[in-house]
Amino acid sequence: MGKCKSCANRKRLYRRSTCGYYADKKYYCTERETITDKNGCERWARKRVEIDLSRARFDKVEEDLKCIEKYCAKFDK
């Protein structure tokens, strides 16, 4: 059994303040549907990090960079 901090079922909570939103120190467990304590539980699951190195992803990044370049060129003049 691992800790809630390293669980795949953990989601960060955000709170609203006068200046916008900030990340809270508490987390939400999607398995138990409760705010978590820091101890963990029997439903702990390892996080899986997936990396997308597909050609379509790189094409999208190139397209986004061209848009940013066009936007920045407006202010360079």
C-alpha cells in the first residue's frame, strides 16, 4: 500500500480566493470519492506516465509554434 501522494486515483483540489484560484494542500480520491488523508488506502494504484511521441503530436506542436510566431511578430514591428 502506497501513500495518497503517489496514487493514480488522486486529484488535486483547487480553491477560489479573491485573487483567483490556488492549489489546495488536500487531494480528492476518485476511488473512495472523498477528500484524502495522507496515509493511503487499499485502493492505491501506481501512476502511469504516458509519452506521446507520435508524428501527429509533433505536427500539432509545429502548428502551434507558427501561431505564436505570427502573434509575436505583430508586437515586434
